[in-house]
Amino acid sequence: MPDRDFLLEIGCEEIPARFLPPATEQLETGLRRILAEHRIPVAAVHAYATPCRLVVWARDIGRAADTRVVERTGPPWDAAYGADGRPTAALEGFLKSVGGDANSIVKVQKKDRAFVGVRLKEKGRPTAKILPEILPALIASISFPKAMRWRAGDAAAFARPVRWILCLLHGRPLRFAAHGLESGAVTFGNKFFHPQPFRPASAAGYFRKLEQKMVMVSPAKRREKILRGAKMILARRGLSADLPEDLVTEVVHLTEFPTVLLGGFDRSFLDIPAVILKSAMSHHQRYFPVTAAGGKLAPHFLVVRNGPPDPKGIVAKGNARVLTARFSDTKYFFETDRKKKLADRIDGLKGVVYLEGLGTLHDRARRLRDLLVILPPRIGIDLDLDRYADVAYLCKADLLTEVVREFPELQGVMGRIYAEKEGLPAEIPAAIAEHYQPRGPADPLPETPLGALLALADKFELLFGAYSVGLRPTASGDPYGLRRAAIGIARILLARAWHLRIGQMAESAAPIFPDPGAVRKAAPEVLAFFRARLEALLRETHPAEFVLACLNVSDDPCEIAGKVEAFSKIAREGKDRWVTLLRTAKRAHNIVKNEKNLPPLNPGAFQQEEERALHKAFLDWEAAVRRMPERKYTDRLRAILEMAAPLHTFFDKVFVMVDDASLRANRLSLIGAISDAFRSYAEFDRIAVSE
């Protein structure tokens, strides 16, 4: 059966695993796009990646671009024919220039004038002619987090040096040049076991032959092989293992022909805390820790080899030797750390620079302690600071330990372990570990009140401090984790229903920083940044218009979230009530939204009974709202409905925009006062009223 496919393989030196998924997506979407742009029919496009190659496969691709009908516009209709009805020189010249004839002429209407048009069939060019013109640009369009130009004269950068390009169209080599190479019909197998070149006869043969040469091009098949292999090994021995998705994905993209092996290490290393051993295995060696019955760490690990099985255990033993050396170092670090208490390390924080302009880690710890004084009364809770006097310093002390220097991802975790072994009150080890939480959108929140307070202090200190010295996230990077800090603050406050005004917090915290004025100056920017993160968080569970309506009327995240939830409740109570509520609030705002410098309201200037009735209803409504608990947001929102009837009567009976300037201004002041009261709750004009 003739090959009807297209295949492109970019062979290169090993690309970092994290670069491959986005590069694969770019290659697939890019080929789909350019095929569509050039009208080349194709059944399906799939892209794949291994550490040493990017591959895109187009199944059942057309031999030529589709034929299309094009329309050309020529002279005005009234200039195309003479009085005798015969074609003029203008028409004949036009037909000659576009290759048309009298049978292809159509009348084209443009505005008020008719023109001669010609509809022509444009035959598609051969695919073999089009692709060599566009493939270099496709390859050049693939972007990587880090890339270089590896050859003199390279027009585009690439993650690693390109070593070969295979390109087949309908089973034949397709020639073009990119990255200083000419494409050909040759590829290579697994570089460790089958490095010899070979020529695949077709796209389907390419995949079959490569697998024989220990290259599984499909990441999905490599993933399946890893998971199946791990399951078989563990089942035979009655063991289990945590196979986290991110680590499995990384290993998939580190190998071309994965084979799962079981390795072991000396049981004496199990005296080291399991969290350290697991970090050494997974973060540093890309091994999978193995657990025995009951969930305890077993003296085994799973390693994925890039190659065939290991019947003699040579590879497994080699990996075990590497791990043993790392565990021996880790054991030494852990035992060395235990000889010095966390409190004895606090003074050493003075020798570690935090951020330029913000002093040392000791200075930062002092600010955390000050924030632990500022936060509780603003949130409305009590904290026995004398009992936890040093927790702000202790939570950073483990940064000076040998284990954390070797395993930075264990900061906070090791502090907790060391604090527990020192016998410190239970709240302190927990707070040390929890103050980094949440580390990401799916990370758990602090469980203890002290841990939550310390986490807030840590994140506020980072936000205010970074902005005060000019450090801000950009569209392409956030090296200091400011977005993560803002989202963490919002999540903690919302989860614990702790009411805190961010603007007031900035003012209270300013004096504890080296440049209080810079903190105050940056406060509006920090608040806007925080609101953007809170908006994104709330929009995950609520309509965007509700979030936008409430976002700018307060700087208390819990108040904003409570009002957004109130809108959602009222909207569910029934369309009639919902529409009445919105119309009531929006009608008042629409009348006065463009008015400036309205005079104080003068009730003595009312001339109609409806004015007096509305004013009285408004005063009664204000008094009723003041009697409501401040945080009963749904009740306060429903209360606006009570103003619907008197407002409707007023607008029905009273003409606001009278000629008398003072009377008009007074009526506008009345409506303005009501509108301001409504808008102190939310910006109702941001919500659309649907009939």
C-alpha cells in the first residue's frame, strides 16, 4: 500500500525534559495551522517527543493544495462595454491579465457602483513544492525557555544542537535546509544501544523500526510501559510506591526506551527521616521511593533505565551505589545538624543577605516578629506572643542547616523535624513547617492558627518588601514568588474567615521596613496587584461580573468574597427579584453618574410629596441597614429591594431634570445619596441585566 503520510523528525542532542511538552504542542499546532493556510488536506496531525528528537506526523496528507475559486475585480461595468455592447479595450485588457474569458464574467456590486468580476479556478500547488518553503519557518517557530544559535549563520535558536533532520512525504525524501543542515531520509536509533543510521521506508515503518532500535517515539506509550513495569515489580514483592504525576512525566521525557528496575539500599539508612530519603530519591535522582505494608519506607527504590532489561542487576546495583553515596552524605548532614539547636543558629541569620535594600535574614525574621504583633488585633484574634516569642526567628533558622543547604525543597520541613526533636511546644514545629504554605494553588493551607499567622506575616513581608525596593513580577517571570504570596494570603484569609484590610495592613507595616515611605508609596500598586490575584481566585467559582462588581469597593478579601457569594445567592432566588434589585441600583446610578460637585441635600427644598416619601424611605432604610450585623452581606443586599417601590414612585411622579437649577441639583443630590449608599456595597453597573 503506498505511503500517503508526511513525517518530520528533528534529531538533536538531549533536550531538557520540561522543554518537551510545550515544544511538542507548538510543533503539532504549527503544522496544522500552516497546512490549513495553504489548503493542504490532511486526515490528522500528531506530534511526539523523546529527549533526542521532535517528531510530527501528518496522516493521509494531500498531494496538492485544494483547488479554490478566486474572484478578481476589473473595470466599472459601465466602462466594460461600448454603446454597441461589445467589450471595450479596458475589459479585454483585464481578461487577458487574469486569464479569464467572457464566460467567467460576473457583475460585482461595490457600494453604489457595479464592476466587472471574474471567477477563476485556482489549481492547488503540489504539496512537495509547498512544504520545503514553509518547513524551515515551522522549525524556527518552536520556542524554548532557553535556546541558543549553535552554528554560525543559524537563523533561529534551538534548545540543543540539531544533528539531523528526517523528512518523508509519501514515502520519498523531501529536501529543505534548516539549522545548517539539509533534510534527508536517515535517522538513528537509541544512541546507547543502536546508534547506527538507517533509512525508514515509510512513516509507519519509521515507528516500527525505531521501536526495534529501542526508541518509543510516543510519550504515552513510554508512560504506559513505565507504569506497567512498576506495577509488575511491586506486585511480585508485595510492595507499593508513590508515582507522582510530575515525576512520571519527567522520567517519560528523560528516556527513549524506559525499563523499570528495582534497586535496594542498606536498612541502616532508614534511621534518617523518611522525608529526606524520599527527597534524595525523587528530587535528586529521579527514583521512585518504595513503601512496605503499613506505608513505611522500604529499603528499595524504582529506577527507570533508558534501555533494555537488566537481567544480571548490573544497572540496578550501579544506581544503588550512587544512592548509597548520597545517603551517606545525607546521614552525615543530618547528624551534624542535630548537634546544634535551632535557637543557636539564629545569630547566624545576620550573615545571610536577604534582598538588596532589605537587610539580612535576621532583619527579615525581626520584621516577621513585628508582623506577628500587628496581625492578631487586626484580624480579631489573641496570640500569646511571649509563649511564641522566637518562632519568627526559628522558622528561618533551618536555612542554615546542612540538610537544607543540600535539599532546599525541605526548608520548613527540616525546621519542624529539628524543633520536634528538641522538644519545643507542639505549635512551634507545626508553625515552622506551615509558614511556607501554600506553596502553590493545590498546596494545603496551614492547619494551626500560629502557622496561618506566620504564613501571612511571611507573605506580607515579602510583598511589601519587594515592592518597596522595586522588585516586581513581569509577564514572563516572577522570580521572587510574589504572585504565589498574594494568592496564599487570599486563600488563608478566606479559609479562616479572617477579615483584614490590605491597605490598612500596608500602613501599619510600613514603619518596620528600612524605607517606610517606599512601602507607603508602593501600597496602591501592591493593593492593585493583590486585587488581580483575588479576582482570578474568586472567578474560579463565581461569575466574573459578580466578582468585578465587588472587587473595588473594599480591600478586605473576606468582605469581597462574602458580597460575591451574596450576589450568587440572590441570583438563584428568582429572576424577578434579581432583575428588580439590579434595576433599582443601576437606575439611581445612571441618573447621577456624570454629575459632579452636587450640593448637600436640603430636605427643606422638597416640593412634591414623592420627594419627601423617598427621602423618608431612604432614612428608614439606612437605619435598618445599620442595625443589621455588618457581615450579613446577603441580608444587606436583599435590603436594597426595599427601596425599589419608593424609587419607582419617585421616578414615575417626579421630573428630576427641571429647568430650576437649584431644584434640579437638590433632586440629583437625593438620588446621588441613595446611589452612593448602594455603591458602598457594590458597583452594580458592572452587572448586566438580562430580560
